[in-house]
Amino acid sequence: MKSITLRMPEPETRFEDAVVLNAIERIVPTEVIDKVLDDTNRRESRKRGLPARICVLIAIGMSLFTEENIGKVLTKIVQGLRLAWLGRNYQQPTDGAICQARYRLGPKPLVELFHLICQPIATPQTPGAFLFGLRLKAIDGTLEDVPDTPANERAFGRLKGGRGPDAFPKVRGIYLIEVGTHVFLDAVFWACRRGEPAGGRRLLRSVGWGDLLMWDRNFHSYEMVKRTLATGAHFLGRVASNIILEPVEPLVDGSYLAYIYPSPKARRKHQGGILVRVIEYTIADPHRTGSGQTHRLITSLLDPERYPAQELACTYHERWEIETVIDEVDTHQRVYARPLRSQKPEGVIQELYGMLLAHYVIRVLMHEAALQAGLDPDRLSFINSLRIIRNAIPEFQQSAPEYIPLLYQRLLDDIARELLPPRRNRSYPRVVKRKMSKFKLKRPKHNDWPQPLEPFADSVVILSP
């Protein structure tokens, strides 16, 4: 049995300079944070109570401790370190000072850090990460609510429906994930009225040789296919029923070859066509979503013997793992059904990339724990892993540096013990239980509602009979 020695700080070390999240240091190294701050010219020229490096950690911590206000987030980040500094004078900055430091930092360091840190992590031993030797990646998008401020509405816009404008401005996020590990590899954020297809094409910057990219029918276009092939990657995507795909050669497994064209005129003249393989299938089980409908996939994997249609059709449904990833962020990592916390657009972008970095940390630790235990990462609980990592942060800070490897191994063991039951063979309709409200819709006039003129007790008047 080993007993852990508490950390002892150097006599002349400033508290602010010693703040490190040792629990995630292997994934988000301090030297990488410092490099990003130097590259983006955000390193402070004088000593501050809130250095830029701590602001980066706060931006990540905001999505690890989402239920806490920003002051409490900083408290959680330095909680273990304060024990080592017991008896020394440390005055935590106010919430207002933390917010000012956040906006002084801006979003760029978080964006750069995300692109440096968030890389594919699946190995050949990761279940469900590869097909025919190709790394499975997927694209999808969603809308995130942001605080209802004039600045956010100008930057991101607000959707309107049959019952009036939406309650909150929204930012559109388009994501690229690694299917087998659920890690985010790239993202695009912009106004809610801008479409997803353009964002999908931009994410091709993070796709290349050895990848099999999957997308839904909303992302299909001739340009998407052309640009994907130019990266050296293969694709497997669903197409809408109005896309014309005339068979030019039937294949032995029931699929067929066809050309897609940039325009109807090009199709008539047979100009600029790209040869693809078309797989049509249906769902025979009447209790499954999509039963009886015809689904069409196109792919650049043209050889039916090397790439059987049945296996491709089944693998395509793994694309829905990206829905699970988005749910992990929106339902478990964040406070459910609440907008983001940032009142300004630059804070929103910073917060979103901090959220993706925090998710990456959780998923990397889950992947390492699963590989060590010989498990599929899908068997590990995301929400329990998040709780374990939260609790581990002060333990790592309190311990002497030589014990960090032992604590790290214990962290992985704890995560691996939180097993989910095997996935059930189930299907649910895409419906919501609560949709309408008996209350009137909030309008702009309600933002400046007249306030009381006097205390409540002075406004009570007793009426005579």
C-alpha cells in the first residue's frame, strides 16, 4: 500500500503560475497552451492575477463544471492547489474580473488549441473505428441556443416559425467526428440561417487519405463528392429521392454504377460526370424506423467484392453515432435545455471551442481506459466518466508530482469500472412529449417590462366592504 505525499510549493512560486490541471495535462499539455498563447500574441507582458493560461483553463473548465457560475469554475480549477498554499495569501478574482479576462483572451487561442489538440485517436484495436482499413468519420450539424442579447442576435440570428420568432438566438454548429471514439476532430460555427452543406465542405480540410467519410442526404452535392475525392478520402453518403441516378452497370451484389453530374444540362450532355456506386436497400423489420422505405447510398468504393453492399449499408447506420456525440455535449456535459452562458459573440465562440476541448479530454480518457481493459469505448458511461474526472482534478493538484502516474492509472481504472449494459436491440420514434405552452409568447416589449414604483407592503390597500 502506498501513501501519497502532499505537494509542497517552491517558496518563491506565485500561486497563479502554479495553476495546472494535472489530471488532463497529458491531453492538453501546458507547453502547448503556452505555445498557442505566444502564436496568437495573447501572452501578457506583465504579471496578472489572472494570466492568459488560467483563462484558457477556465474556458475548458466552464464545460466540465457547467452548473457552476464562472467564479465557482475558477474555484474548482484551483481547489486542490489551495491546500498546498494553505497559510499563504491568495485572493481569488471577482466574477467580473474573470469575465473581463475571458474577453481579453478572446476566442482565437481556444480555436488554435482545438486544432492542435483534437486529432484522431483510434487504433486498430478500437472496435468499430475502421472498415476495410479505412478510418470512419462522420459529419452532422445542430443548433445551439445562446443568451438573448442584442449582440448575439446580430451575430447569429434568430429562427422564426409559425408561432413567431424562437426564444433564443442560435448558433449553427457543424461537426466532424471520429465514429469509433466519439471525439470531435473539427467544427464550424456561424449564423443559424447559414446552411449546413457549406459547413460540411469546409470540414473536408480535416479529411484525407485513409478515411471513409459518412454524411446524411442534407450534405450531398456534386461539389461535396468532388472535393472529398480530391482529399484522397472515400465517402459513403445518403442521397435524397429526387437525385437522378441512372444505372450504367449492374453489380453482382445488387448495387449498380451511375454518374452524378454538376447540373441537368451537364447530365444531358454527359459532361463532368463522376462515377459512383449506388446501394438501394430497405428495412424489413416493421418495428424499425424507415421500414418499407427505399434508402439510397452512394459511395466511391466501387468494387462489390472488396466492399459488399450489405456491409456498407449496415456501416452507414453507424453515422448515427454523431447524434450520440452531440447528445453527450448538449444533455450531459452542459446543463440540459439551457443556453450557453456567454453574452457576447466572441465569448460564445470561445465557450464552444472550450466545450469541444473538454469533451475531447473526457473521450480520450475513456478510450485509454477502454483499451487497457479490453473494452469497446461504447460500454463506458460518459456521464460517470465526467464525474470521475471532475473529482480527480483536486486530487492530482494536492499530490506530489512523482505520484501523478499512479493517480492517472487509478483514474483510468475508475473510468473502466463504470460499465453500461450492452446496447439493446431497440428503436424509438423521433418525437417530443412537451411541445406547446399555455403561456403567451415572449415578445421584445417584455424585455423592458415596467418595474414596481414602491415596496410591495406599501402597495397593499385594504378595501372596505
